[in-house]
Amino acid sequence: MLLVGSVYAGRALASAVDDLVGTKFRYDVAHSEYLLARSQFRQAGTLVSRAKAQTQAREMLEARDAVVVAYLRAVRERLDSAVGVPETARAGFNERLRLEISWFEDNASKLPSAGSLEDLVASSDGAAEHFFSFTEPLVFEILGSISIGVSTDFRMKLTDILGSVKTKTAEIRANGDHETTNIERWTVEVENKITRSLDRELEAQSLALSLSSPKTKNKANVYASVVDRSEDSLSLLREGSGFLREIVRTMRVSEQ
Amino acid sequence: MENNNNTNQQPVGNIQPTPVPPEIPSLPGRKFSFEFLKQLNPKQKKLTIIGGGVFLTSVVLLLVAAAVGRGGEVKISPRPTPPAQSFAPADPSFNPSPYTDDPEVLAIESKVGEFEQSVSNASARLQELRTPALDWDVSF
């Protein structure tokens, strides 16, 4: 059931990313035509060139809103397939994504009623302000949570395996038929790696929280730091799994 | 006139001529010769050589293909192999512990293997969802 869900989520994400690529391509074409029409209007300044520029600008803005909507849908699909993201946070992100998608769909539907170039410019400025104030920070928050979730998920798995190792080690020690000193030493090493991994994860979470604050200016850099901390956390878990392999080897081989 | 007639007559008297075996014409196809090439003009000769080369190459390729095809059908009788072990089964220094084949230890080993594989492929970087580059500065 989990596998079927995972496959479905993977296909839905791939479909959303394909849709995003196609929408972006249509935007790029509309943007090129807008730039050309604007250039002709600036040079000629005629009513015909103005009308043409207005048409091309409106089409470009519609295409831009469509790209944002497609992008937010792809982010939503990625969030659906993410692991390690708390359900409460996931539900909150989904609701905020729904509102953002709705905002840009609504904005696109109003564009045909713009009566002049000035109206289109005002509409574009409003969309830009909304995007950089609400949409982009939300996306960074979500992507940061997904990155942290990857580390969280692996840390929980490693902790679970370590629990099994500790139980077996206690059993071996009680039997007294096999040396457990090295096993216990490696177990402490794995615990240290998990603790340090958790520290990195908490640092990443703290940075991710600042993404939602309006005081945080360069959100792209903060998001990059969140990803870096999550990667550090994952690296420590990889090192921990190396010690686990050594523990298993020590259990299966007699040192005498 | 008499002399002329005598020249065409068979020799007479005691002298017996050595019997000459009749000349047997060579049968075509019995002995391959490149003599026929001399009768061709240079263009025909070139075409003949190229055609022959292509034919010979095709034959060689067909033979190789047939040999490879036969090779694929060779069936090797399966040999009994020892059960797979996770590490150093042939290592002379390998000294099994009482827990070498313990089911719980093997289960832990399996979990560790799966974990290592998945964590080594994992990444916290979401490359596929970079913010698309859009023009937000519209002006005229």
C-alpha cells in the first residue's frame, strides 16, 4: 500500500514537473514577444505599437501567473511525497499553497480587464510584491522542511536499528559467550553520530523558522544554509551506519 | 604436284611415330584461375574485385554470427554453490562466533545494508524545484 502510494506520488510529481516545464516554455515565448513589442513601442510610439505592446504584455503576464501556479503545484506534489515532515506542518503548508495558487489564478483572470499599459504595469507590480512577500518565502519554508525531513527520516531509521543492536548486545552480554566490549564502544560512536546529526537538524530547523519572518532579507541564502545543515546531518548518519556495519561484523566474528 | 601430295600422307616404312595422347580440353570450373581478369577492362576489373571483397566479408560475418549464435545456446550445467555469506567466507582467519548465523543478527545486518544503500543515495538538495526565472520588472 505504501509502495503504491509512493509510485503514485512519484508519477504525480513527474507530471507536475512536466507541466511546469511546458508552462515555462510558453512563458519564455510570450516574454520574447513582449520584449519585441515593447521595443517597437518605445521606438515608434504609435497607437498601433502601443496596442500591440499591451496585448503582448497581457499575454506574458498571464503566462507568468500560469508558471507560478504550475510551480506551486509541483511543490505541493513534492511535499506530498516527502518523508519526515510532521503532519501538522504538512497540512499548514498545503493550505497556504492552496491560497497562493488561488491568488495567482485570480490575478490571471483579472488581466484581460486591464484597460491600459499602466493598468498592466500596476497589476504586474502587485503580483511581484505578493510573490516576494508571500509566495517565495512559503516555497523556501516548504523546501527547507522537505530537506530537513530527509535527515529526520534517516535519523529515526538509524535510531531504530541501534535499538535492535542494543537489545541484542544486552542478550549477548547476559549469555557471556561472546565479547561485547568493542560492540558497546561502536554503539557509543553511533549514538554520538546520531546526537551530532540531531544538532545539525535543529540548526537547520532554527534557520527554516527564520524564513517565515519578514525581517529575514536574503531568504535564498538562508534556505541554502538550511540545505547545507541537512546535508551535514545526513553525512553524520552515513558515518553512523559505517559503525553499525562494524558492530554486525564484531557480533558474527569471534576475536579469539 | 607429287611432292605436295606426299606431305599430307601418313609416313610409311619401319618408323613408328610415338603415340601422342589426345589433348584433353580443361573443364571449366575444375581449376580456378584469375586469367579471366585479363580480359576485363580496368573498370570491370575494379568492380569485380570490390564485389568479391564484399561477398567474402559477408561470408565471414555470417560465419561469425553463426558461431556467436551457437555460443549463446551453450548450456552450462549449474554447479552447486555454497550459500551466500555476507563477508569473508573463504577468509582463513574467519573465526565464527556463536552469533554468526543468529537470525536476529542477520536481520540487523540486512537492515544495516538497506539503510547504508538508501542513505548513500539520499540528498537534501531538491534540484528539480528551483524557483523559475521570471521577469517581475514590467515597464514601458
